[in-house]
Amino acid sequence: MHAMRQPTRFRVGVLILFSLASHAAALGPQNTAVVVNADSFASRAIANEFVALRDIPDANVIELHLAQLANFEQINVEEFRKLILQPVLEAIKARGLTDQIDCIAYSSDIPYAIQVNEDVHDKKLPQVITPVASLNGLTYLYKQTLAKDINYLDLSTNHYAGRVMTPQRERFNDADRQQTRIALSLVKEKKWPEAASILKDLVKDHPKAHELQYDLACCLAQDNKPDEAMTALTAAVAAGFWDAGHMRDDDDLKSLHDRKDFKDLVGKIKPPPMDVQPPHAFHSAKEGYMLSIMLGVTSGRGNSVTEVLDCLRRSKAADGSWPKGTIFYMINGDVRSTTRQWGFQAAADALQKLGINAEPVKGVLPEHRSDVAGAMVGISDFDWPKSASIILPGAICEHLTSLGGVMVNNGGQTPISEFIRRGASGSSGTVTEPYALQQKFPTPFIHWYYAQGCTLIESF
């Protein structure tokens, strides 16, 4: 079936490591609060270096005493509110900085994963939503977190995120939406004829709703009606369905894959022109969110203190340098890559218009390149030294995978700390199983925002 692609939203399971980046006037030292675990040498050392490098005012540095924590990896949501979020926000208010602070930068040895079962209680969550959130996500959505509103787990909760705009979808009324939900529930139960019956009625009223036409084709193919399925699939493409890769690999259409008319249809599909909302400066008071980053993780399989300090220093040195390099979008057939492949060429084209070299490239990592100014990778495990490529200071490098932001020892898969170790200034990864959902990861246009002068955190 076709999982309808929605505009990207800030995911809760995010871990971001970097120093505040260059060249955007909107977010500066005066807008950043630095939070340090006063009971940790590593946290103090990293915070002190960041404050000195970035000229953070003394009033913007907030100390927490967290010696009572069992570990620096996980915390439950009530402890998070009581020991971290509320004290930080209260300090900001007490110092008269509420209208000024737009970003909270956490130093190391502050738990990055938060168990939210206490807020969820007995409410049943969708399969793709697990009751673990991140330090950054719950700080960003601080209003909902303080209100114990578990809509902070919703995939569409971030309205600051720039949306990728494709041709306008048809408008559905409440009755149509209800029927669509019923049809998709029947699909999950593999009740293909029943689902197809509802979808046929819906496409009569909404002939340009290509996602409905596509889902109808899947149901008909599964119900051994290949000719009718091809008719619906052709209508879906005519109405604007453009994800040829998804169609070609969709198991629900497997009975059609060897047909000549199916192969011809896939070959005719052209992606629509894509546009993306332009960047605009972030201000917490206006947006209703609070930007949040981590300067480093030094526990578990994170980075050493020295590696984090090196990252902060080389990132500062890269300010305003506009290094000549290439943004690499890696294509390799893994679902972690194909999930975002829809936007690779469009993002590369947009970067080229700005004079930034960008290339969709086949493979796991850029090979033998000395100009990696950014990399969007889709793989669970990688060996950067083996690639013989060099990451330039200031680069954003990340990979869409399940355990990239899980920093416990023996966590599995390659953690995002490896990107920092090899020279990147910023990376992100989920702290709980994200499933291969675009909404939980940066879109390919993150590099386009960065190239236009957004700070690293605004770009994410």
C-alpha cells in the first residue's frame, strides 16, 4: 500500500550533537541558554568551552545538580519535568530572559532518552509510536510536555518545520475522512474486497486523489483483479502519483510486476516539480516552541570529551568560511535510503541554484572524496574510515536508521557519534525505534536551509 507522505515534522526521538553554526543573524549567543550538569566534570568542560567559543553571556548559563540520577542515558518523564525542564525554564524566567531565549543547548551527562509511560497511562499507541521521547523533542514541545499532553508524540505536531510542497491535494470533508479511515482499517485486516468497495465510492467523488486510486489498485491486485488494478493504477498516475520506486517495489502490487503495461507505466512516471517553504528566523515566543540541542554525549558509545571539544572548535573555526564542498545524497536500495530518495534530486537541484555542489550518488558512503560538506546516508551500519572520504568542518551528516541516537553500550547499529568523530559538526538520530517514516527524520532539504544561512539547529 502507499503510505501517504506527509510534510515533515519534528520527531520526538531526536538527538542532535553540534555547536551552534555560522552565518544566520537570527540566532546568536544572547538567544542561547546553556544547561550544564554541575556534578559532572565532562559536562562542565564541554559547557565551558562552548560558552567561551560562542561568547554566551554568564546569565545564560544554568547549572543543574543531577548526581542523584541512576545514569545519564534515560530518565522518566516526571523526573525530566521536575529535575530538568521546569528548573531550566524557571531560571530563564527569573533572570528576565523569557523573551530572549530561543534555544536551549544541553551539555553532556544529561539524559537524552525519556520514558513517557506515566503520561501515556493505558492509552493505546499506534504501532509506529513508542513511549520513549528525546530530551530535545520534549524540550522543543515544552508546553505540551508540561501539560502532560501526549500529543507531543504525534507526527504532525511541529508547525515551524518547512513543508515540501507538491501539487495541491483534493479537499476531503469529515465523512470522506471517516470512510478513508474505515477503508484503511479494512486494508490492515486484508479485507481487500470490502476496502475496494469503499475506495471505489471515494474515487468517484475525488478522481484527482491519487493516493486513493493507488490504494484501490493495491486492493484490486490483492483480490486477483489485475486488469481492474491496472486501470486504477493508471488513473493514480494520471492524477499525480509520482513515486515510481515505491510502485515498483510494492509487494501489494507484486502480481502486476511482470506485466508489460505495468513496467511501461512505471517508466513514464515523472516526479512533479517540488518547492519548499522558504526559511524564516526562529523566535520561541512567536513559534511556541523552544529549539533544543545537545553539545555532546560522553557516556556509553558517545564521543570522548576530547572529541566533543574538537568538534566545537572546528565548527567555530568554520564560521563564515563557506568551504567549497559537495552535499552527498546516498542511494543504495535500503529502505533507509529509499524513504527519502523522493527528494534527493529536487534538493540537489535547489542547492545547485545556490551555487552549492550536490549529488545523488549510488552507494553506502561517499568514496574517496575529500570534499564532504554534508551527507544524507541511508544505512544501519557503516565504516567511515574505509570510505577514505574527508568530512569538512561545519558539515551536517546523518543516517536514517533505528538506533543511531541510542548511546548505550552495545546499542547496535552505527551511532551518530561516529559522524562527529570523523569530522561532522552536526548529526541527528532517534532514541527509540522510529520505523522508516519520513516525518521522524530530516528531509533532503535540510542542507538547502543550511546553505541559505540558517543555523544548524534551525535547519534541523
